[in-house]
Amino acid sequence: MNHIVIIGAGQAAAQAVVSLRQGGYEDAITLIGDEQELPYQRPPLSKKYLSGEMEAERLFFRGQEYYDNENVTLKLGCRATAISTDKKTVTLDDQSELAFSKLIICTGSRPRQLPLPGAEMANIFDVRTIADIDAMKPAFTPGKKLIIIGGGYIGLETAAVACKMGLETTVIEAADRVLARVTDPVMSAFYQRVHAEEGVTILTGTGVAGLQGVDDAVSGVELSDGRILEADCVVVGIGIVPNIELAETAGLDVDNGIVVNDTA
């Protein structure tokens, strides 16, 4: 019996399900995701979901009814821990195994962690999942001091929303301009100006040297120039790390991602 197993529940995984069914594949599909929610879109997390303008259900690519009608088995809230290419099985974190005829790996990435002592303190947040934003929302109250480490899209989007929510918002960027890795200096200057006009303080060419805390919660950020900024909460947006560990331990070629060929 044909059985396609998909590891991951992000956009690539959700589209793989749709493409398989639209392409005429009628046999079993199982999708494995470590979050509890149905596959959902992430871009609105730092915008309308954070601001409260969008409910979680509106993030879903497809509702439960779609997967039921298409005979897709969802294993959510569980994690694939091993792949056996010899046995053609996937082991889950409950020690159960799934046999597959074909395997699609869509494990995506995770937020890069701040490499500083204290990065695990309370009120230091990532922006990656619904759970991340749900944890963040109670801290985003008017008048609070928010420090955002990283001037990429995640940092600037979060800053724009936070400022509108009444937080005193500062973005710290180590490069000499925001969005330095993804756009040209003209666009960087435009985005920096627009954010400044809305009340966001942006410090470019500035690194983070340390974190301060009180009662296991963040209270300040020490900058590379010695200044200390008070902080009620901190958002870290310094990039992502590809989730290659599962593929690597299975013996697949990896190079800051899973190496594929022209037909993969």
C-alpha cells in the first residue's frame, strides 16, 4: 500500500498535501506536526494576530473539514524523532512508528537564539509560532518598554504593531542599516524613516553585550557601547536556524539545509 508521510506542518507541508491530491494521488497521506494547530500561515503572526485583529482560525491554510474530506491523517502535537531509510519508517516521540512508501521532509527552521547569558529569562520572546505570540500578548500593554533585537522584517513588523499598541519601542540592529541583508540602502532608509515617524526608536550599528534581569525576568539590555536600556520585555529577531538534525541523523546530505537534486 502506498503511504506518503510528511514531516512538518508549515506552508510547504500543507501545499504538498494539496498538490498530491490535485495531482491524482489517492492513497494514504499522514502529516506530522509538533504544534497543536492545523497548518497555518506565519506572516500575520507579527502583524494582525499580534494586534488582535485576526483570530487563530483565520491563519489556517485549510480547515479540519478539508483534511477529513481528503482522507489525510493529521498527527499534531507530536514530533518525529528518527527516520530509518532502510526500514522506511518514521519514529515519533511516543515511540510509535509509521511506515512510508515515500517521505516528504518539511521541517523548516527555528528562531536563532540570542547567545547571551539570561536569554531564557521571562518576557524574552521569539516570533515564530502561535504559542509564541500568545505568550507575548499579555506583556504588550501600553506604556511598557519593549526592546527588539534585530532590524529585519520580523523586528520591524513587531515594532510597528507594538508602537501602535502603545509600547515604548526600540529596535537594536548590529548592521549599519535595517534590512541590510534583504534590500538596498534606499529601501532601508525608507523603512527606517517610516518607523521613526511612527515613534519607533532605531539604533543601527549597535550590538547587544548583555541582558539584565530581576527575579528571573528581563529588566534591561546592555549595548555594545556600554549604555543600558530599561526593558519590560524583549523580542529577539536575529534570524533562523534550519532544522536539519532529523535529516542529518538519517544519513541525508545537509549543508545549511537538506541537499536536493533537480528532481527533488
